[in-house]
Amino acid sequence: MTLHVGLGTFRPVKEERVEDHIMHSEWYSVSEEAAAAIRAAKAEGRRVISVGTTSCRTLESMAARYGEICACSGNTDIFLYPGCEFRCIDGLITNFHLPESTLIMLVAAFCGYENTMHAYKTAVEQEYRFFSFGDAMLIL
């Protein structure tokens, strides 16, 4: 699975209403082998754990568009923020992201705003490293 990440991923949300933020478009591709493995995991009741927000965006975009994970390629501009429904992933491994970023909003959408703020408070207190090359968390 591939998603070509653009700089827009890291652009802070400046709009008063988060719903007014325009998400950039990024190209993705999912092979039949990857799609079949994900469909099998779901069918068998196993968890699908996304490694990174980019993988999450790809999978959730496909699930929203096609109702399942299938081999395909295209562009996505999906913006996942609190209140959005997740249709594919059951867990997420990701870094600690910048405030006001679409990435921290995705995390808050997945695990809840209060849980996200608690995790970030702990990360600051424990001096975790933030951003793309920092510490990571597993969210189940």
C-alpha cells in the first residue's frame, strides 16, 4: 500500500470551524495482495492496525468510497476529525503530532478528544519526542 504524502498533511488547520478546512489531495495505490490480507483479517474478526496516519487515511478513504478494501489506486482528500466514523481500522500506531494539525485531529477522531489530550499531557510531562521522527503510540 502506498500513499504519496504531500506537504498539506502538515499544514495547520486555521479555519474557525474544522469542517471548513480544505484537505489536500494525495495519490494512493493498494495491491490485490494487501487488499486481500485486510479483507481476510476483517472477515476473521482480527484487528486491522494502521501503521501511520497515511495508511489510516488510505484505508479509511477506500472504505468510505467502496464500502470495502479493494485493489485500486486514485486520489484521496479525506479529512478525519472528531465526529468522523472509522470503517476499516481497529488500531493505530502513530507519532505524537503538532497541535492544530490534521494529524492530531485524526488521532482525536479515532481515540477521542479527552484520551488524546491525556496522552499528549503525559507525553509532554515525560519529555517524549514529538513530530515525524519522535516517539510513537499504539492506540487500540
